[in-house]
Amino acid sequence: MPAVRQMGFVRPGPPEVLTAWSGELKPPAAGEVLVRLTAAGVNVVDLHQRSGAYRVSLPMVPGMEGSGTVVHAGPGVAGVAAGDRVAWFGVAASYASHCLVPADRLLPVPDRVSLADAAAVLVQGMTAHLLATDVVPLDNSSTCLVLAASGGVGGLLCQLAARAGATVVAAVGSADKAHAARDAGAHHVVTYGSGAFAAEVRDLAGAVDVVYDGIGHDMMARALPCLRPRGTYVLYGAAGGPAAPLEPQTLRAHGSLFLTTPSLAHYDDTRAAVLRRAAAVFALVADGTLRVRVHASYPLEQAAEAHRALESRAAIGKILLVP
């Protein structure tokens, strides 16, 4: 078995608790595959685990998504061979040079998609695809407001929404991010600093059919008034912290609105469904329809710097760790 390098922590805390470890992994068990990583994605959930906001078993190697090349398959694994290019999500300990991944969590990466792009787009691309095609299917009659439009999911969602023909209003926090949102296909851009956020959105595009919120915290109170009667508020993330409590009568007061908090696991609840959506996202990347934006790639041992970059909210696009 090859030597493995990992970044982990033994107690929760600031980014500095992330420490380099080295050693050997056990051989793949039945149903497992040993993968040499090309890149690991850095996500908000990693920050919550490291900080102690989410309770986890310690010690822990964070990282829930990555890409790489198969080194060796364990007993009973069929359809996977050494040298295969693969990606995965929902598997712990991806902040590493090598990791063990259940074979049924591996997703094939087409030759026309780089492994770095696969790590950058998999979870966020599948989430954006879910939001635009299943949760509220968008078409040329739709108008949507995308919060955190320069982030990983937001930037991809703007591209997919524009591709579907929808009118896209992007909400961002700075002029630099406004440029990124326009580059992703947004027709209108607003900033959160506006003292009349909802009025500005309505002035630009009218009342919207759907709001996509990956921020949480206090954004719902500000963005609900942007919706038309019977519009849909999609709360899919909490980058700014847990969403403030909502009195159900508020939805009726704003026009009999719908509120949903979707999860990939509930929409793609079979292996076949996951494979179909991953293949659809990779195909959009391969043909150039979906452009992957990587903010920065950090060496594995600089995981703390990667966490600081994500925490700063200055990142435009995905942050990767590269062994």
C-alpha cells in the first residue's frame, strides 16, 4: 500500500487546527477502491465540521468530495479497474493523497473533462442542475433571483438558468463579484448593500418566479418580497449561517408562497439517478456549455489557507486542494 498524506484535526477550532498526518491506509476491503487523488473540493460543510458547529467523531480527516485515479480495487468490485478516472461525493477523508472510496460511490469522469474540473463541478454542478431542472424547472418564461450568484453553486446556476432561457437576476456582495455574475449569464445584478433590496429587484425584472438562496441567515426576510404571488423560495444552503425562523403565515401574507429546502439525496435516491445527473453535468462541461470557475488550488498541506479563503467570502468559484 502507498504512503498516504492527510490533513486532519483532533479538536475543533480555527483553521490552524488542521494538521498534516502521514501513514499507510489499510488495503481496500470488499466493495472498496483505493484512489490516488488529483483534487479535493473544499466546501462550507468542511468549515462547520472543523469549527465545531457540526459534531463529528474525532480525530477527523475532512473533505467530502474529490477526484482521482483508481489504484486498486478490493474484493468483489466489478466494473472498476486500475487507471480509471473517477470522482465522488459524500465520502469522508478526501483531504488526502489517497483515500478509500466505496465502489458504489464512484462516478466515471469522461476523458474530455479534467479531473480538477470534475472535483470542482461535481457537487455544486449537480446541485445547480437539480435546482434549475427539478426543484423549479426553468424555461424562457421564468424569472429567477440567484443569491450568492458568484459562489460555486450560484455561478453554475446562473449559467444553467440563462441556458434555459430564464431571466436571471444575480445578487452579489461586491463589484468584482458583479462582473463574475454577468460573465455567468446574469441579465441583472444587484448588491446586498442596497437599502431597498426587494424594490431594486422588482424595478429591474419585476416580481420573480423563484428565489434560490444558498446563504440562509437573514436573507429570507429580505428576499421573500421579491417573489410574485404563489412564487417559490428555494433554500438550499446556509453559507451565512442557519436561516432565521419563519412564521408560516408570512408565506401567505407575501402571496401564498411556497418554501422548499431540497436535497440531492431526496431527488436522486437511486444509484442510477445519481449516475444520470453526474453524466448530464459532465456532458455540459465537456461541450463547453457549463464553464467551471476555480478560485484557487492550494497544496494539500495548505488546507488552513484554503479554509480561510472560503471563510472570507472573497472567493469567486471553487476552492480545491491538490496533493
